[in-house]
Amino acid sequence: MLATLARADPDVAPANAEEILESLPPKLATRLDREHVVMLEGQDRGHRDDMIHALVIFERPRNEVIRYLIQGPRQIEFRPELREARLVEEFDRGQVIHYEMRMMLMRIEYQARHGWDFETGQVWWSLDPSFDNDFAKLEGRWEVRALGPRRSLARFGTLIDVGSALPAFVQDMTTRSKLPEAMQNVRRWVDSGGTYRP
């Protein structure tokens, strides 16, 4: 039944956190260590080119990070643009969440199918095709790796297409400008044990 919800990325390399960090250019690795979030503009080789990528260091153990990331309805706590994040269905390793948000004065409604696999450290999502979504396309994933006993390194990727409601260049500019702040918000929320609010 999980396969009907969403699926993991079959092309994910099983690299550990240390290998990922060693593969980064030195300046980017230094910035990641200092800021805990870096966007990977065209630097995430081995992953899909149409997705926007980031690396995030969490100050929590790997499984704890995953436990927070799979709490879909709680996204409303760290995503100020959300007006609603409601659980529609729940499965063994997945859920369907209904979202309502504001984006550039537009009200957008969509449902996403979320799935996860603790063994591989992956969390993924895509639009629920059974719902009349305002997004033309939405998909994404987290790949979480242990970075020592108390920290984690996560690779994030997302693809968002609002469709004809916004010109492509405006949508791309908005996504790229807001994503670093969104990544910091989720990092602070997870690191605070779910108490941080932007």
C-alpha cells in the first residue's frame, strides 16, 4: 500500500554524511558548518537537475530528525505561509495531508502523499492525484544521514510548479528566494524539539 502513496528516489546514493561533506568544495563546507543550511545551486551532481537542492545540519540524532520530518500536520508550526495542514489519511509508513497556503496574495490548496523509510533515512512527498490540486507539480524528499551520535546531515530536494497562475520566472525567483529561510525554519523547529516558531 505504501507504493500507492509515494515512492523513494531509486537513484539516491548510499553515501554517508562524512563522504557527502568531503565531496563539497571547501568554501561551501565551511559555510554549511557555520550556517547549518546551504543551497546547492547546480552543485548537487547525481540528482535530478529540475529540483532545487539544499544541505542541512541538524543538532539532533538521525532517527529523531526523521520523526520530526514525518509529522506533516505540524508543518504549520514552522511554515508561516500555511493556513492549514490537516491529516486526511494515515498509513503504516505514510500519510496524506491537505494543505492550504498563501503565495503572493494567492490562496493555494493541495494534498500531498508523504512516505518514509527509517532504514534508508528517506522522507518523500508528491501531489495526491485524487485531489484537484492548485499546484501543477510538487515533489520532494529528505535524505537524512547520521553525522556522529548527536547530529545529522540531510540533503533536501524539491520541485514546485504552480502552473499557469504565476509566470515561470516569477515562480522560480520566489521559490529560490524563500527556500533558504524555509530550510532555516525547519532546522530550528527540529533542533528545538518542535518548540521554535518563526
